[in-house]
Amino acid sequence: MAVALDANATTDVTGGGVSTLDLTTLTVGSGSNRALVAQVTFNVKTVSAITVKWDPASTNQTVALIKTANGTGSDGRADLYGLVAPTSGNKTLRVSWTTASDIVMNAVAWTGVDQTGGVTSFPNSTSATGTSVTPSVTITSAVGNATMDCSANPLNTYSAPSKTQTFADFNGNVVSAGSRAAGAASNVHSWTITSAAWVSVGTDILAAGAGDTLFGQACL
Amino acid sequence: MPTQDFVVLSPAVRQGQITSPSVQSPANILGIRFTLNLLLADKLATGLTASLHVEHSVDGSTNWLPVCGFGWTSYGPAGFRTNPDPFLTFKPTAFPSEFFRAILDVPQSLSVGATITVTT
């Protein structure tokens, strides 16, 4: 079973000077082998005690950190969080942390994802930093999987994504963007900005049954 | 790009849950920003909290649905950068010509107002 897009949030959301942020514009469908990936960026690199919850008013599912990295400039942190078997429906995605920060958040729902969770469902996470006009992260993946990235910098708007854009925002003191793609052996998620210190994180999203196939081949 | 401010809740000492009047987004809206207007002294206090949630409605009178929201905790005596009024933005183009309103939750007495800034 290949990973397939279920839904992207209708809009991303930006908060300034806050310590929790809610996004209620994602509707998770009822398809099989569901997963949710949140793309989150902060301007303050030292935010701590971050928790991300899906449907906090009811099923209160924890969305676990897949990958985080800080940029080399004054500001800019990019995170990806993942959850398998998210509760279906139009629910709230809530991120909470200590101390104030600006934040941007988007979320994408998928079907056809391995339901093990953790690094099994979201393998090959990676990060990259630089000071240039081309933020980029290369994600190891496979046909049938999917990949996502999230990038942040303190200054400059993102454009020209190499993959399908899921969000791009410049309303706070952190400028960020994210994208998604069908899996391939090596997926390059790149953007264009005016030169700045950027940080990008990426993850593979494993297809349901893909691990079984690999195991079967190994046994043979 | 022109902007227009709608002071939907005038600054006043408030406590509890307050629902603002609604604002209809113009058809050519490009951006929207919800700002919690606070006193500097309160922003530099310790332990004050407030939250703001945004709802949208097709007709402005029924079936209000949540869009997004934030929680704010006072920055403390050391402050937070330029001690901004906390704010929230999203892409209103996803809700063309719809109505928006803000729901404030203020658990303790606090001087607070709310402004919706529309960019067209």
C-alpha cells in the first residue's frame, strides 16, 4: 500500500509572543493506516518542554517529535512531529511550550502509512543548515513512501519549492515553509530565498506493508 | 497593501470569557491578524494568562467553527524582545467573504482589548 495524501490544513497559522498555538483547519479522513505530520517552526531556538497534541479536548493523542534542528543565525528552529492512527475528523492540533516565541504551524494527514509509529513509521529523518539562497534537505526514501520537509529562516520569504508546497508563511519573526512529495530513493526538498541562515528538517513516511516486504526479502 | 483595523473589543479590565463582535472579510482580503491589546505593565508581570481563539461563520450568526487560537503567558520582568502584543495570523483566503470573531478567555482580572487587522 502506497502512502497517499489525505488532507493538508486549509491554512497554516502563525502566532506571535505566545506559548500555545491551536490549528483547527485540518480534517483527518477515515481512510486506513492514517498518519498526521505537523510542520512547526519557532523564532526562539531555546523553546523547551514542547508538547504537541491532536484532539486535546477528547482523545488527546501525543504527536511525537520526529526531528528538530536550529539554524545558525540568531533565530530559526524547524521541527517535524508525527502521529499514527490520528482520530478522524476536524480536530485541534495544539502545540505548547515554555517561554514566549513566535511560531508557525501546518499539518498534513496521510493514509497508507505503517502503523508502528516512531522512527519505524517516520524513518530517515534528517536536517541541514546553511547560509545561502537555496535551503535544501535530502531525504532518503523509497517508491511508495512519502517525504516532507520544513524550513525556517529569520528574514526571507520562501519561493520556488522543488516539491509540492504545503505552506509558506512570513507573518511573524520566523519565516518558514514546508513541502511534501511522493517517495523516491532520494528526495531533494529545496527552496529559494534571499540569502539568510536557514535550517531545514525532513522525514520519510513509511508505507504500510513496506517493512513486511523488506523483511520477507531479507529472509529469502 | 492597504490595511484596516477593527477594534472589536476596546481595552478594558476584563475577566472570564468574552466574545467579540464579528467582522466580515472583504472578497479581496489578503491577510488577517488578530491582536490582543495589553498594557506593558501586564506584559512584564508574572503569571498572567489569556487566550484568544478565532472562529469563522458563513453567515455571521450561526454555526461558528474554530480556526485557530493561542495561549499567552505574561513575559515576566525580563520581557520578551520588544514585548509585543500577542497576535495570530492565518490565510483568510481559505474563507472568502466569511465572518470572523474572537473568543477571549481571561482567567484573572486583566486590562485587555482585541483588534482585527484586515489587509486587502
